[in-house]
Amino acid sequence: MDNQALLDADRNSLWHPYSNTSKDNPLFAVSSASGCELTLADGRTLIDGMASWWSTIHGYNHPTLNQAITTQLESMAHVMFGGLTHEPAVTLAQSLIRLTPKGLNRVFLADSGSVSVEVALKMARQYWLAKKQNKKQKFLAFNNAYHGDTFGAMSVCDPDNGMHALFAAQLPEQYFCAAPLPAWGDTFDPDKHLNDIKNTLKKHHSAIAAVILEPIVQGAGGMRFYSPQTLRGIKQLCIEYNVLLIADEIATGFGRTGKWFACEHAGITPDILCLGKALTGGYMTLAATLCTDDIAQSISNSDCGVLMHGPTFMANPLACSVANASIALLEQNHWPQHVAAIEQQLSQALAPAKAIEGVKDVRTLGAIGVIELEQPVDMQRIQPFIVDQGVWLRPFGKLLYTMPPYCIKTHELATITQAMLNTCQAHSAGHHKQ
């Protein structure tokens, strides 16, 4: 199928994420990918500044990850996890327990990030039912939060400005606090920055099962970075008011912020931890929900006696095998130095954006670079403009950002950051015309 025929067939049959079915939407067919480059069906190559929604941390078509899947495929592609087990899953669980903050000793392997959040919410609710505190079934979440697109996960996303306001009538009502402050690097004032959550917990803790948050970096809800001291304070308030803490590290896990896991910036261990995205190096869908022994044992010893969840493709051997290979690569490849170098280059290269009209803020942390604009991006115009510069970025709302693979070369990252500056200029010019 040639490029145009492929695009036409797509537009006549498929529905893309966060999109409508208009045939005018910018669309680009990919024929192959290697390293940090996507090769389009029309022959052009693009440097990928998105790491396929933050997951392909080692780049594409990596021989070690390819081999892990090939080797596993020769013995077993899949087997149900109910009553059966296999070495890739056991090895992965042992690695995750070893690498995550101390005290998370039980691993539930799920299909996707949203499902790992659903599992976490179930764990928290079942825990309090097991403790005979049946009223503790709601959650405290934050404005600008994003935790996934399934119904439980949607209920703890930003209720007003997030993606899911359309479904408000169908979602369970939760408690919400203002987005965590101060911003990364700003002065922390506990009386000011913890006041909202403290008052909410003080008033409603008897009905709250857990606080759920994205540690340090709020991702798709605004690409905001906040103080580790705030996270540390929230953890202490959870202890004080007897509620669990769920940390959603689906976007931040496996080195993205400069630590293995963002919770390490605050030196805390959540009661429940959600992982996904980069878990398999971007090769296959897989997620994990980790919890403490107390939670696992309490649920197991309850009247119900089981955690009520069990995906068909739970602990898929192919996905577990490539996850093990990805973790091994991280441990071998000195990723902290790579991420630190990316952060330094992003910080320097994006700084000139602050002087461009229409730019509200520029911020970097680890392998994340964000330009926040004052007006939303016109994707019909801006997406082809970015592609014409040989770069793949996917802005959303007022945010133009990059989260590249850790293996990206200096000149490749320079091309991405220059494209971001050019895009800001084009965005500004476009609004002037209007």
C-alpha cells in the first residue's frame, strides 16, 4: 500500500487518540523506526522528541530488546496468570521490588497505566474494608492531575480543566485540592503550601481511602514540576490522618526526572505505586501496581480474601521479558549521566524561548523540557510545521514539550530544541494574524 492509499484507508476506518474522525486532521504514516528516528512512508525522517508518549527510553529497534522478545517467543508468547507463573514475571517482580522505594514488596502486573491506577484504587478501598473501616472509600486528588482514561482513573483527574469533564455525571465524586505548590526550585512554606490538603484531610479523613498524586511532575494535566518538600509534607499528612498514599509514576518512573523514581526526590515510600510507559522500554503494553506487605496481607486475610482484579493478559511473558531487558539496559548504561546531560542541554537551549512573545513559561527537569504558551496551539497548522523541520513533537493545549529517548545525541536534541523555538515563533505569528 503506497503512502496516500494508507492515509486514505486510515481516515476511512480508524479513530486516533484524543481526536475526531475528520479527514483534515494532520496524519503521517510511519514505515520504520530506529534509534531516535522515525522513517515516514513518504521517505522523510523525523527525530522523535516524544519517545512515543514517553516510553521508548532506549530508542527504537534496539537489538537487546528485540532479542529478548525473539528469545521468549521461541518458548512461550503467553499463558494465563491464574494459577500459573513463569520466570519472566518472577524476575521482573524481584527487580521492581529491589529498585523501587523500600517497603513495596508485592507486585501486581497489569495491562496498561490506566489499569494500574484502577488496581491501586481497588487496593486502597479493599484495604479499608479489610480493616472494617467501611466509610473510607473516597480519594483525595489534585487539580491539574491526570491518571488515565478509564472510569476510576478519570474520577481522580482534574475535574474542571482536564480531559474528562464530559463524564462528570457518571464519575464517582472525589475530594480535590489545589495543584501542588510551590514550583520546583521555589521556596517551600508548609503553612501556605500544605494548608489546603491539611484542612481537607482534617475534615474528611474518615471518608478518604487514599491521596493519589503524580510525584514531583504533573504530566498530561499541565506538565507542572513541584517541590519535593511538598511531596514529603503530603506523605507526613497521610500518616497523621491515617490515609494511604498512591504515587502514580507511570510517566516519571525509570529515570525520566533524574531519579529511578520521582518519589526519591522527597525520600518517601508511598503505600501504593503505579508504573507503566517506560517499563518495557516502549516495546509492549505492561504496567505494575506495587504495594506494602500490610496492604497485601490485610486484603488476603479479609472476608473477601482476594484482590478483585485479573486481566486476561496479566504478566504476559513477552512483555515481562522485554521489561527485564529494558531494566538491565538501564542498569548498564549509566542513564543518570545521560539524563543529566539532556537536562543541561534542554535548559540552555530552551532559555531563549522566554523572550518570544506569547510564551508564558519555560521549565526543565531531567529529560523533560516544557514551553508553556499563553494561547492553545493550532494543531492543524503547527503539527505539519513541526514535521517539516524533521522533528516529531505532539503539543497539546498550551504546552509544547519534549521527553526524548535517553539515547538521543547532542545534535539530535539541538534539532528538537531549535524546532521548538521556531514553533513558538510561528505560533506567535499565527496569533498576530488572527
